[in-house]
Amino acid sequence: MGDDDKWMELLNMALKELEACQEERGFSSCYSCEKLLDCKVRERYINSVYTSMNRGEDGGFEF
């Protein structure tokens, strides 16, 4: 598995977890949830997005 595949797999896993949480709570967005600012699921997703954009490196993004 290449590095790009690894980051995309982690991102997809985090996205599925986030979407499952939203579906379980009946939300189409995290903004409706009272745990918005203190949610570990959302935090993992955001970190996965950031990590996938910069391929695990600190600093800039690759588009």
C-alpha cells in the first residue's frame, strides 16, 4: 500500500465513523450536535483530513 493509499484509508475510516455517529443521532451535520466542540469522533475526522492533505508531514498541503 502506497503512502497516499494509507492516508486515504485513514480518512475514509474516520469519515465512516463520523457519518455513522451523525446517522445514529439523526443529524445531517455535526453542527446540530451539543457535543460539537468536545467530540472525539469529529476531532479524529478533522485530524484525518489534515493528515491526508499534508501526507503525515507537519506544515503545507498537497492539492
